[in-house]
Amino acid sequence: MLNDALRATPVSSIDSVLSVMTAIDAALPDTDGLKWFNRLYLQVTRSVRQAVGGTAFRDARFMTELDVVFANQYFAAVVAGENDPDRAPSAWRPLLRARLTPRIARLQFALAGMNAHINRDLPLGIVQVFEALGGDPTTDVPRRQDFDSINELLDRVEGEVKSDFSIGLIGAVDELAGRADDVAAMFKVREARAAAWTNAQVLWTLRRTPHLRDAFFDRLDGLTAVAGKGLLVPVSVDSV
């Protein structure tokens, strides 16, 4: 059961993140769209765990904390929306409402999850980690460079998950968008992550005006939900 897999959340380490994601993967049938976002996220997190254990990052503590805070937001959204998707954050509702809908390709579900998690959760996570560890997202160049280096991990994971999604992450974007080539398709993910850092800088700057900060974040949440609905329009051919 999914509730059993999420019982250990929130978590406090990358190893615990991986444990929960692995349990979610085992708990969900292939017909549940959430499985395919979780599968992609699990593979990315494995790569981040390996990078943290090596010398890939200038500030491994920052990247570790961001990975944990970020994952906990995903877990919290699923916990909130498991029995009633309307209780989840707006950005997550399209995926949680449509997760059992037929004729939606696996990659559509994965992309919808990425949309919610990157565009809504990531800016908030960046701010929370800077608040916990110190520093400033508007000026911290080394941490921004570590953050950007995750794009290279995404490039590698695309090849690793291709068999799970039949046509691959980039190929799915090509099919869904109808016009993007491989580079442009992956560039959209990079652009979303870059925008997330910028939005984190805005949230950081608005800390002293909470009503404006909340209004900005609410609008961001709502716009992300609109994009999610567009990504989950059923198609004529499944990649399941």
C-alpha cells in the first residue's frame, strides 16, 4: 500500500529518500501514473547520491540538504492527496487526479510530475535550505554551479530510463510537442530548473513582505497546475 510506503516520511537523509521511493515503486502498479514520475525521480536521486559521495560538488552538504528537503515536498504532496487530490498543492493536483486515467503515456505522467516538482517545489526548497544553512541565493555562485551540474545527471538518466518509458524522456517530449528536437527537449528541463533558482531568489527577496511573497508563490503554484493539465491530455497511443 502507498500509505505504508510513506509512513516513514518526512525523511532526513538521501538514503532514506531512496528507501521511500523504492517502496513507492514497489507499491504502485504499472497502470498508476505516479509510478512513472517516481521511477524517474528515483533514478535521478540515485545519481545524486553517488555524486554526493564523491567529489562532484563544491558544497556537498548543501546539495544533500536540498535533495532531502526537495524530496520531502514530493512525499508531503502525495500524502496530502492520496485520498483526496484536492488536498494536495495545486501544482500536484493534475497528476494525482489523472494517475489512473488510461491513454496517458508514461512519459506524460513523468513530465507532469517534473513540472509540479521543479516549478513549484524547487524554489521553495532552495529558500528553505539557504535559511537552514546560511548564505544567499542571489549571490552564492558555487552553490548555483552545483545546482546547475544536476543538469548533467539528468542527461545521463535519460539514457538509463529509456527502456522503462519505451521512447525515452527526450523522445516523449518530441512526440508530445511535435516539433522539439532532442537538444531543445532537454533544454526545457534545464530552463525550468534555471527558472526555479530565479523564483527562489524572488521568494528570498520578498521575505520581509510576507503578503507579497505568499501572493507570488500562490500564483506560481496555480500556473504550474495549468501547465500540468496540458501535459496530461490523453493521447491516441500509450507508451505503457
